[in-house]
Amino acid sequence: MKVLVTGAAGFIGFHLINRLLEKGYQVVGIDNINDYYSTELKFARLRQAGISEEASEWHKKITGSNPEYSFLRMNLEDEKEINQLFEQENFDLVCNLAAQAGVRYSIENPKAYIQSNVVGFFNILEACRHNNIKHLVYASSSSVYGNSKKMPLSTTDFVDNPVSLYAATKKSNELMAHTYSHLYGIPTTGLRFFTVYGPWGRPDMAYFNFTRAILAKQPIKVFNHGDLYRDFTYIDDIVEGIEKILPAPPASTPPYKVYNIGNSSPVKLMDFIETIEKTLGKEAQKEFYDMQPGDVYKTYADVSELEKNFGYSPNTSLQKGIGEFVAWYKSFYKE
């Protein structure tokens, strides 16, 4: 089976590609390697997956040390390039993880989110439509739930009140996918990710910033005075879920599905910080702030459907997950 993974130099994409290669898939990865966060980290992920520095060249197909993995640098917004790629490669499956990430950044740079997350996703849908793709799996987000007070958060909940443009673009992806499943019979599955963390993670995420600041003896910013809850989900548990879903398109009519994929065990922010402190053996200097615009108070995933349909069972404890991340962080940054 041949799979296209977009966002191949990203956190989840990097880990997913490694797993798919282990399972015997043939993989083509694409990424635009933008500078939203450190391109050095993105290139390091590619090197770790066997892709050379030639990855910096646009639209050049590079086969890595694993002959089953090839990479191209391109934008989802480049309709012509995307169409040519689909026509040339004859993919069976597509996993769209590429997106402009970050809730807070969307407040300052809204246009980037429309281009990548809406226009780019439309191009993927159109390419799937015209190239007989057996299943499109795409990244949605727990942010679509907004500030819902009903817990745990279920895919049957009302999600029409996003509190950030990022969330709005992810909800629009679900609506667009449903339309394409309904009109053209394209099997699509959306995954609402809940606060993914782990080695090779995104440096704009709180756990990454906390670790960096604590080791540098700098203060950390604690929003809403620490009264926030997140359903922190370890990367291996996320990848396990995607791996199970990818070869199993929805059997419904239309062939459309959305799942929560999370740990289903929310953790208070102050307890999360304490776990990092204990792992590092250092206490954080904390600066407390009010709630940030676009932020949500609590996330808590109801994953019962994923458990029922795929036997999904996240089992990585916070202590183990943070331990794995800190060990990677110290090794990568030579701390």
C-alpha cells in the first residue's frame, strides 16, 4: 500500500511515517518546512528518517536511506504541483497532517490559516476525488469544541462556536470532508487530536517551553493562574490510533467519520508542571497570568467510539511520557 503523508517534517507526521515504514507501507511525505517554528528541528526530523539536506530544495523528490520513503518539499496551496504528485504516484491512502498550527498565532496571522488549512485542504480533497483514493485520514483538533462545559467531549457535541480561527479552519475541514464524502463517495476520517506531546515535539507547545525555561533557570508563564486542564496524549498512542484507522475506511453512507483521539484523562496544568519539575529535578519559577484569548479551559476526550471500533487504548502514563520527552530534549539540545 502506498501512502501520502502531508506534514512529513512535523511532529506527528515524522512519528507516523516511521511507524508506517516499520509496517511495510510505501510512503511519500511532503512538507513546506515553513518557519512557524525552528526549521532546524524539522530538518533534523527528516535526517532522522533518512532524508538528506537536499530536502530544502523545492519540488525535488528525494529517496532516503529507506528506499520505501521519498520526500518532496511543497505547499498544499500549490494546486498544480499537488495534482501532478497524485497523478504520478498513484496513492492508495492519504493522511493529511499538514496545517498551519497554533491557536495563539492564528490571532496574529489569520491569512496563513486560510491558505494552508482551507485552500490547502481543498486541494487535497480535489486530488483525492480525481485519483481514486481509498481513504483520506486528516487532522482535525480538540479546539473545535471551543469552551464547551460538557465533559467528556464527544463527537456528537455541538461544535459551532469556535474561539479561535485555527479551530474554525479545523471545523471547516470536517464540513468540507463530509461534503466530498457525500457528493463523490470519497471515504474520509477526521481525527480530533487532544494535546499531543513527546520526543521531537513542537517547540511552541507549553511542555516544551516549560522544559526549556526550567533548565535555563528562566520563569515560565502560567496562564489562567494554573487553573487549566488538558488531555495530554503521548505521541505513540496517537500514532497507534492513526495506524489502525488508515487502512479501514468508514463503511457508512456517506463514508465519513470523525473520532476523538486522546488520552481520556485530563490533567490540571499545575500537576503537569509538577511532573516536569520532578523529572528535571528542578523547580520552576512561575509567573501567573490571566486566560489568553483563544484558549480553552478544559479538554477531555471521550474516545469510546475509537475503543469500540478499533480497540484503541492509550496506555502511556504522564510520568513515562514526560520522562521520554525530557530524555530526548537533553540529548538533542545537549543539556
